[in-house]
Amino acid sequence: AVLPLIAYMEGAMLQAVADLASNLPDAAIGRVADAALMGEYWSQVANIVVRMPISRQHEIASILKSYAQVDPALWQRLGCLAEAHGLGAVFRAA
């Protein structure tokens, strides 16, 4: 239920969400990705991931890469979105 609200957040609130989200277990990140897929909230996800530590960015990109096997077009769109948010190198490395 938080993903739609991220579009209305700024600065410190986005960082607070990113700090909390970076500590979520991988299974929870998978559920966030599923929710993003259902509601097309990828931009909000990218807006949070870009504020996470680089090591966690790489881990999340690897989790999201599982979508490439099911939907290569989605992975391509995510790559473009990643580029737009300054995460291109992270996604290319996944």
C-alpha cells in the first residue's frame, strides 16, 4: 500500500522509506516487486532503490532480473527506467 504514496514523497521521507526497505529480506523485496508489477509502480521502486546502499541496489537488481526470464520486454523497460534514475550500471551488472 506504500508504493502509490511514494510518488507524493520528497527528500527525507523517501530516504526514510529507502532505509527501511533496504533492510527488508529478499522475500519481502520479491513481494514489493510483485506489487510493482501489478500496479506498474516501477518508477516508485526505482525512486527508493536509488537511495539505498550500492550493495543492496545490486542485490535488488538481481532479484528483479528473475522477471527477465518470464518477460524480457519488462526487463528491457526496467533497464530504461534504471538508466533514467541513475541505476543503469547496477542493472547492467545483474
